[in-house]
Amino acid sequence: MSSSALPPADVAPGDLWLAGCRVGVRFFFRADRYAHQIYVANDAAWRAVLESLEGTPDEAWPSSPPFQSATSEHKPEGPVILLVGMAGKSHWSASVELEPADGQIRFDVACRAMHSPKDALGSCYRGLGAVIASEIGLKVIGGPGSHVSHAVADEKSVTISCAKSPAAGSGKQTLRWSYAFRAATSSPS
């Protein structure tokens, strides 16, 4: 399909773009960190369907990891986007890779927490525009030990949370979660 070979029109200079089989991700700098959008492709074009929920500079435990630095590399296994950042006294990192076998985009995220967060840490997304949850043409697959939840506020919005709960009573610890986006079997309209 020609639409998956070319990035969407809203990819600007300085943005990082990674695409698989009808699913793509665009990282772009907003305020003090990188945010990202998840895209699906149909026969005509790419469409942004989800966006990461970002926190503020004052939050020690934001809704999504606070990445201040990002780079794209081409490894023998395929392209990868590497990200790092800080919030509070904790360090965050991620690798976002294309799985060539099935075209899915896999996120592997970690936080080195200097003290225990109150709640689970994770990556949160909101639906863009008039997204109908059952029609976005996207599957979210949680990795080992990661919890994926879909909260549908109404028929036109969706929040996806991929999280890892902290160990009870622990101080310093590394929390890691992973998940992937894959295009649904049929192409969205």
C-alpha cells in the first residue's frame, strides 16, 4: 500500500516517524517533552487516532513517561526510536521498535524510581477527534507483566492505559512495561 510507505502530511522537520503494516507512530516535541501520536492507514491516507496524555513539568509521576530526548537509529533488525527523560527524581527510558514480521510497533518502557509511586506507572492515550473505539482499526497488545485497559468514556472517545504496578513497600526500584500497536485485520474506513 502506498500510504504506508510515505509518512503523513503532518510529520514536520524534527519529528520522528516509524511505520509498520498500516500502523505508525510520530514523536514530536511539545513544551518540555516529546509527545506522540499513533496512526492507522487505510487505502487513502494515514489518520492519527490516539495521542499520548502528557503531564506537566511539576508532576513527579505524569500520565505518560516524560521524554526530553529522542533519537532514531537503524539497527540490523530494523528501525528503532530511543527516548530518555526525567520527572521528579526518577529516570525514564523507552525503545520503540518495528516488528518486521507482523508490522506492529512495540514499546518497551522503564522507570528507575527513586521512591515508590503511589499508583501504577504507565503510558496513557486519548482518542483524537471523533474516534469510535470499535472502528479505529487498531489492536493494543500488552507485554509480559503489563496491564492494558481500555476506558471508553463514550462512543467517540477512548483512553488506553498500559501500566505496571510498583512493588509494595519498596523504595528504589525499576518498573518496566511493554505493549504493542498492531493494525486490525481489516483496514479502517
